[in-house]
Amino acid sequence: MKWYLHLLASVVKRTGPALVSHVDKLRTVITECFASNKKSLAKAAGKLLRNVLYTLSQYYPTDF
């Protein structure tokens, strides 16, 4: 599971505006991992959350 989270964190960092449509699914994954008793899953979820926030903060609307 930890490996999948690392892979997802790497992919998320490069998705750009396409990530917006998947935020609800990612929120569920991150929440479930933080609720886990395993420290390694929580740490991997933290990295995923960091990359999600980074990508979302780099997105600027182009339609005004």
C-alpha cells in the first residue's frame, strides 16, 4: 500500500489542472490513510497531501 501511495504522490505532482476533478477521491484516500494505525501509511499520506496542495496551488484559472 505504501508503494502505491508513493507512486500516486509522484503522479499527482505532475497532473496540473486535471487534478481538480479527482480531489474528492484523493481526500478519501488521504483521510483513510491518516486514520490507519501504521505510521508509514500516515507518512506516505502526508507526502501525497503535500503534493496535492502543491499542484492545486500552482493551478491558475484561465477563464475570466
